[in-house]
Amino acid sequence: MNQEMKFKNIVAQYSNVAPEEITNNMRFREDLGFSSLDFMSFLGELEDTFDIELEESEVMKIVTIGEALELLENFQ
């Protein structure tokens, strides 16, 4: 499974959207229904899954799936 699909599978756990239906322009809160707590739990799971440490200042700028994927790619 590639990195993007792993990422989308994690996103799907916190929303009612199937991984294959998640697009890069979807917004976490408005389109996927993430609460603040969901988003923080999601970030923790990302850090564990991809063995990275996210900077809070960078994370707070993320609105869309595409922005989050771009940030994740910067760690690879």
C-alpha cells in the first residue's frame, strides 16, 4: 500500500467517507466532519504510522487533504 492510500485509510477512520472517495481538495472540517479532537487524534496516528514528528505551527495551516499530503511528503 502506498503512502497516499495509508494516509487516506487513516482519514477514513475519522470520517464517513471511504478512502477511495477522498480527494485532495476535501477539507477536514467542512467536508469530512472532523472535530478538533478528531484532528488531533488523527495527527497522532499519522505520527505513529509514518514515524514522523509534526510541527504544530505547520499543522495549524492545514485545511485540505492535499495540504496534509504535501506536508507528509516533505518528511520522505
